[in-house]
Amino acid sequence: MFVNQTESTLFIQSLKNAGITIHNEREVIERLAESREWHYAFSTLVKQGKRIGIWFAASAKIRSGQLKKLFAQFHFSNGAEAAFEASLQG
């Protein structure tokens, strides 16, 4: 489980480095750390997180290609990046 926690935390940090703002970041990190399948947990938070005060926003500098590469690097399923990008505020 420690490996998943580290990987999910690296993913969150990579999103931030790519220009994504995460509202209620601590809650996101905790929920991913508690999950057995953090990829699924993240995708669920993207789709339903607003109900519990979690959302993601793009800065002006974010690029779609950058997100695609990041999601591929962390082995997300097909469509996860597109769903994430569609959910971005900003």
C-alpha cells in the first residue's frame, strides 16, 4: 500500500506542476491513500468530488498534450484523461 500512496502523491504533485489547481487537496490525498485502487478513486473524485468540496481547475498554462502524457505515465485507463480535462474549471 505504501507504493500506491507514493505513486498517487507523485501523481497529484505532477498535476500541480502541470498547472492544475486542486481544491481541498489534503482530502484528495487522504482519499487516494486510503483506497486500494487509487486510479479508480481519483476518477471517482473527478466525476463526483464537487459534492464534497473537491474540484480541479486549470491554469492558463496547462496543455492537453501535457495531461495526456501525465495520465499515460501513471497508467490510467483510456478515457480517464479526457474525463478529467472535461471536468476542469477555469
